[in-house]
Amino acid sequence: MSEAMVADRASEATHGVTQHVDVAVVGAGFAGLYLVHRLRKAGFTVVAMDEAGDVGGTWYWNRYPGARCDIQTIDYSYSFDPELEQAWTWSEKYATQPEILRYLGFVADRYDLRRDIRFGTKVLAATWIDATERWLLTTSNGADVSCRHYIMATGCLSAPKPPEIDGVKDFKGEIYFTSRWPHQGVDLKGKRVAVIGTGSSGIQSIPLLAEQAAHLTVFQRTPNFALPAHNGPPPSDRAALLAQDRAAFREQGRWSMTGVPLPPATEFSFQLSDTERRERFEKLWAAGDLVGMLTQLWADQGNDVDANALLADLFREKIRSIVTDPDTADALSPTDHPFGSKRPCLDTDYYATFNRPDVTLVNLRKEPITAITASGITTDKRSIDVDVIVFATGFDAMTGAIKAIHPITGRAGRSLTDVWADGPHTYLGVTVAGFPNLFLITGPGSPSVLSNMSVSIEQHVDWVVDRLIALREAGFTSMEATETAQAGWARHMADCAPLTLHRLANTWYTGANVPGKPQGVMPYNGGVGPYRSICNEVASQGMLGFRLTGPGVAEQCNDGEIVRLQPDVRLVLGMLAQMNLPPIESFGAQGARDFVAEFNKSRPAGRPVGEVKDGTLPVADGQLPYRLYRPATPGPHAVVVYFHGGGWVLGDELSDDPFCRDLCRRTGMILVSVGYRHAPEHRFPTAVEDGFAATRWVAEHAAELGGRPGPVLVAGWSAGANIAAVTCQLARDRGGPEIAGQLLVCPVTDCRFDRASYIDNATGYFLTRSLMFWFWDIYCAPADRTDPRASPLRGQLAGLPPAYVVTCEFDPLRDEGIAYAEAMQAAGVPVEQLQARGHFHSSFTMVDVVVTSADGRGQMANALRRFAGLPQAAEQDNKQSDRTNFNAAAS
Ligand code: NAP
């Protein structure tokens, strides 16, 4: 669109007269355009405003050489209209900025969107007026706007970050920002050019700037991971997939974790050999697929630092193989953050560019910039004269465009800048408490930049517009998030932290790139599909967490938190619900055992330990099998006798294998998992007597097993924790063995079924109340259940070994576990508790599936080490997960 047409369009809004619309939108990029289209179709009057001269948003401004998308264009497109999809064909796998801009222009023309967009118009201030329940917007160009709903489609990366380097004003040469590249282009022929910044913009532009400049000097603060794009025509395999079933392809993208329909890797790094890992890496390197490289290698690459390091090593090897000067290769190799924790880049000839004689890399980690001078850039080691400086220094991401563009004043005169002073607070990343009828498209707290933006944008727009339609139909005129819902969303966001490694890098994802900006992972990292289902649930649960008001209708406020489960627990339970399994108890004892054995085959294999050895141990009337897990470290090691879960009916010495391996690795102790006998063949008290006998035998044979002589420790999960607890009581009463400590994970401690947790968590959390009834019935006659060997809570508790008791919020057994911990403590036993918020009965044994439980398992291991008089284990899980996940109550 010509500048004259822009001026015409802007002047259509008459000065001095307020323009009244249902909805005002800021931004005319991917999000703004789709909003205008959907709102108009839904019968709302709408005006969009954009400072730019035409549509395009980020693609309007970022015109630097080499600018392209880095998600395959086949995925980076609108999907709301199949006819639009048929009408446009991308020419490349990763389209250039001009082609994407043409596409957005094509979309604007096709739906005649420009007529409702005021270009060259900045919103100067937005104020909520309580009396009218409307937003009043003052604008830089044309009439002010009064709107019922105000939607920020401002993009996540649209507020450029100032250079933050002294002396920029003194520079006598030319200065350019990649984010505001001149429309007419820049002639760099024969010039000495400096580029500051090696993020996506720098890495995309540097090879092309090098081709034009007489000499290019790249000032790099943090080396980034870059993968060759291998650009070309859209890959035929994915194009064929799309053509085959367009709707299914799009739907798969919508429910995926990233917004791109690629199935995630299922094998874990430790299940693959070096050769297999290398093959996978080489394949994705050759494919030039960033989302693939981020998700397809091995299942733990995105959340486990060690698994990620394997991948980072392969990257560095590649850099060394391309860059001929070893010092330069070294400087270009990222070492301070895991792959994917900072946004990795797609490049074309980036690393090879540093082999050119006319390109120099300045490593700012070794020689920081001290100032920009009239003639160039000075570091603490030298001065480099240049004619042009290109700032590829990035953006005040996520919040910059929302907060800094203009003052937004909500209810009771509260400004968004003040409300967000310590970081952004949102509900779903879409709304903010205290700011009625204000919506953010891909705001902080939404998957946004951790996803395929086109998919996230469509989801947000659809969700918001669908809500506005529903409000209108019900007669409501305002919608506002509650503080409870917003606080719950913040907690859920924190719970999601261990799912990825983003928290471990200094990046714009966390605000670390802007001096003074509050720090925290801003985008939602729980995945696009899960996020979509949460948004849908908010609506289906009567707009949970929103207050709806309107003239002539009763206020509606269904307050609460939308996600109380840990994010991965929610996924596991969702998958189980989808499987629609019959109740386990309906299989009968042997059928249930077969079912569990089959079920366990599908879980990730346990992690490697030094040695795994099977054996048998004697009890009064036979032999019990056991499996011994030995750490890789030199012995002798402290010994833990472990009892598996399974309601005294199911499981065996192998059935908690991943958990035993994990505890062995974390504690550095030998674990002896005992195959005690089960009901109905062997009813109460066989299991506990087996447990006691096995513990005594292990204690007596500790040295032969490679263990440290002296007291042993006991541990167990569920019914196994019942056996561990009872074993401690029996050992105290029967003259040994000496037990240094007990770890009880979700223990069965009492035969009562009327505690609140039995009622609140009766169904829906895998271990059901009726399954527990069944277990008790098979195991123990009603008359025996009050025997302390069945219900240790009813026994004498003084003089027991120190205990670490773990309970899970969504577990029928929660309250009896807490009761046991409290009763032991009252009896003078040293007790620590971990009350795991948002977890279910199986959270801690589902190693590598429920990754949010890793921190808790680290705490358990440390408790065992304390009991054994050993120093605390290395705090690796402080890095691995977020301690705020748990309300650990140490007593
Ligand atoms: P960026 O990733 O934030 O990179 C900025 C670079 O400038 C970093 O290397 C940073 O170093 C450096 N820097 C910032 N301030 C500096 C200073 N005062 N002194 C020295 N160096 C400084 O910004 P970006 O490259 O514009 O990319 C931002 C995001 O936009 C990308 O991550 C991506 O999501 C999106 N993007 C996408 C594409 C695409 O292909 N589709 C292209 C461009 C951008 P530190 O790392 O040390 O802070």
C-alpha cells in the first residue's frame, strides 16, 4: 500500500469525534488480521490500529537481509479457512520476509480487512471507564476510540531494545537496527560494517551482510546454537502429508506440544547408543528442521541437563568441523546454556562465514565493549573503526509492546505498568485481573513464542472471539479474571518450570536480556495442546476464574483455579482417562497382576546404575526373590531394603524398577528390592513378616552384598511403605535389626476409609477408593485390620527410626500418611514430611514420566543420606526442577 493511501486511510477517522466500536485491536500482523476477520464475521464492529504503514506486524518491520521464518512455512500459515490454504502456495520451505509480507497482504485483500484498519496510528493511552464499562483510547492520528473490548495483538517481539551501550549518539557513521531496517534497503558495498548481536536476527543477516561489506566485524556476547536451514522448495514429504488430509494435519498441529504436527521422541537418551544418537542428530541436521531438532532426538532432551548435554556436544562438534580457526570455533560454541533453553536459530552459511578473510569475530566475553565512539567500537582491548553499525540486539519481549507502548489504566485507576512492576501477571496469558475486557493475544503466560505462533494466534483469537459471542448472547458486558484464578495460573506456570530447561538460560524468554527487567519464564511451557484443553475447560466449567457482569443480568463468578494438578500428572491422568480402562479390581487378582505387568512394559526403562543383580533370600518357610541395585561408585555402600507397591496383591521385586534405580543413583546406596509374598495366596500377616525377615537377612548379610555393615534403611511405596513402617515397629520390638531411617512414600497406615482424602480423591486419580477396598479385602480379614501390623498407625510409635513421609495431594491415602507422620512426631520420632502439591499416588514412581516429581525424589534421597549419616547429595535437582512445586513441611 502506498504512503498516500496510508495517509488517506488514517484521515478517514475524523479528528475530534470519538469512534465507537465494539472492539478495538492494536496490531495488524498475523493476530490483528485474523481478529478483524473473525470479529467482523461474528457481527462486532471493529477498528484495528497499527503504527506501521501497512499490514504485516513483525514482517512489516523486520526487513533485514536474510529475514525468514524458521518454522516451516507449511506450518507457519493460517489454517482457519481451507479455501485460503488452497489459494496460496509457498515457494520455499522457509519463506523470506517479502514473501510472508505478500501473504499477509493477500489475506488482507482476500477478506477486505484494510477498511477497518487505521495505519500510521499509535494508541497513546487506554483507560477503562467504570461507568460505561468501556475502554477509551486516545490515538496519535485521528479520532479517539471508545470500545467495549480492547485486544492487544501487538506481537511478542515488537518493542526493540535500546542498545544500552555508551556513546551511540557520538557515532558519526550509519546506524541500523535489524528490527527497523529501512524499506529502501541499505548499500553496504565497500563499507566496514559492525554487527552487534548473534541471536536469530544477527545469525540470519550476518552471512548476507558479509557478502556486501568490505569487512564485517561481528560482536558476540553469547554464542548461540544454529542449525543449517537447508532451504529450498517445501519438502515433498510434508507437503504430501498436508495434501493428503489437510484438516487432520492442522488438527494434529493444534493438539501437539509445539503447534507443529511432529510426534515427539519416545526413547530416552540412556536407551540409545552413541551411534544411534549421532545418527538421529545427523538426520535432523541434514533435514534443517528446528522444531525437529528441538523435539525429535530423545524424549529427555528438553528437560534433563545430562540428556541435553549429549546434544550440545554434537552441536559443538559440528561447529568445529565447519569453522577452520580453532579459536574462532571455540568462541562460536555455546557452553553456558542448554540447547533450546535460549531460542536456537536456523541459518544459511552462518558458521562458514567466519572462514572468510573479510569477517572477524570479537568475543565480548573476553573483551567487553566499553563505548561506541565517533569512529567505531572500543572494547577493553582495542578500538575498531567502522562505517556502519547494525544493532541486532533484540527486543523487550512479551511485555514490552503491551506495557511500554502506552499507559493502560484499568479498574480503580490502576496502571498495568504498576501491576506488572514485578513481572507480568495474567490468567491464561490472555487476561489480567483488574483490567476488564482487556485481552492479550499471545501474551505472557501463553505458549506464544514457545510455539508455532500461527497456531497459537488462531487459538487465542478463536477463544477470545467465542467468549465475546457467548457474553453477548448472555447479556454480559464485562468479563474480568479473578485474583484467585490469576494466582492459580502463576502457580501452574511455576509448576511447569521443570518440564523444560528455559529457566537455565539468560534469555529474552525470562526477561534477562533487558537490564532491570523482572526475571521469570514468561511464555507458558506446558505445551500448545495442553494449553488449548485448559482454555476449553475454563469455558466448559462456566468461565472458571472470571467475573461476568452486565446490565439487567445477575453477576456470575465461578471462582477457582483451573489447574491444580501438576502439569505432567494432568497429562498422565488425561491419557489414562482416554484409555477408558475397566477398574483394575474387575480383572481378579491374577488378571490384575497380568494387567500391571503389561502396563509396566510401556513405561520408560529405568536409568542405568552400576550393577543390577537378582538373588533369593531365606525366610522361615521358603525363599524370597530380590533384586539388588548397586551404584556405580566405589563401595561399600549404605543399604536400603525396599518394598514395592501393589496393595499387597500385585507387583514384585521388579515392578518399581525405575524408582529403585533412581533412588540408587540419587542416594549412592544399594537398594535391595524384596519380592515379598502376596494375597490372596498369602494373606495378612505374610507380607509384613516377609518384610521383617528380609530386612533382618539383608542387615546380617550387608557386607556380603557389598554393603556397609551397620544399620540398614527401609523404604517403600504404598502397600510397600506399609510394610516398611511395620518392619520398623517389629525391628524395635523384636531386638533388631537396627534401622537408621524409614522412607515412606504414600504409605497405607490405617484401615479407616472415612478420612477426607478418601472422599475427595475417591475416583479420578488412578488409585481409587474401591480399589483400596478390594486390596484390603483380599489382604486382610476385617477382624485383623486393627492389628498394628496391618494398620501401623494403631501401634506404639515411640522409639521408631527417623522417618521421611511423602504424601500426595490427590491420593486417597494422603490423610492417613499425614496422620502417621504427625503421630510419630507426637511420639518423639524425628519426622520430616513432603506433602506434594498437585501430585497423585503414582507421581514419584513414574520416573521420567512425571518429571515434576524429580525434585521430591531428590529430597527423599537426601533424607536417606541424612539418616545414614552421609553428606547431602549434589543439588542437581535444584537445577532440574522447581522447589516451589512442593509445600515441604519439615518438622
Ligand atoms: P535476541 O535473540 O535477543 O538476540 C540479541 C543479541 O544481541 C544476543 O546475541 C544478545 O546477546 C546481543 N545483545 C543484546 N544487547 C547487547 C549488548 N548491549 N551488547 C552486546 N550484545 C548484546 O534478538 P533477535 O536476534 O532479534 O531475535 C529475537 C527473537 O525474534 C528470536 O529469538 C526469535 O524468536 C525471533 N526471530 C525469529 C526469526 C525467524 O527466523 N523467524 C528471525 C529473527 C528473530 P546475549 O545473548 O548475551 O544477550
